[in-house]
Amino acid sequence: MDPEMMGMLASYGPIVIMVIIFYFLLYKPQKKEQKRRKEMLDNINKGNRIMTVGGIYGEITSIKDNIVTVKIADKVEIEVARSSINANVSQEKK
């Protein structure tokens, strides 16, 4: 290899390596988590036990577009945004 090529490789090499490291440490895991979360939100159904982002556990009683009604105690139901559901507890038990 000629000295010009070695100089260019030495100056751009660390940048390329950093981009590759960021891809595998940040971008790829984030995309995987987004995909898992989207699948979980698409598969929630009436009767599932869920946990909200705020840590409230309950059972889904109805789903209307982006609003989910959750029963958290006897005669106590709350409406939450579909996106505020953090986990489908029923699904995790299986």
C-alpha cells in the first residue's frame, strides 16, 4: 500500500469503527425493542392483564382505537392511552 492510502485509512478508520460500534450497541437494539413493543400493543385483547408505564396493573375491559379501559379494582375502571401500556402480564406468564 502506498503512504497516501495508509494516511487516509489511519484518519478515517476510527470514525468508521465508531459508527459500526454505535450501530450494534444503540441502533439495532432500539429497533428490536420498538418491534417487540409494537407487536405487544397490536396483540392486546379484552381480558388481558396489563401493566401501564406508571406501574398500574389491571385487566382490559374494552379497547377503542387508541383508548383502553382498564379495570384496576372492583367497580373502578380507568381509561388509558394504548401507548401507555408497558407490558402484557398475561402474555409474559405463558
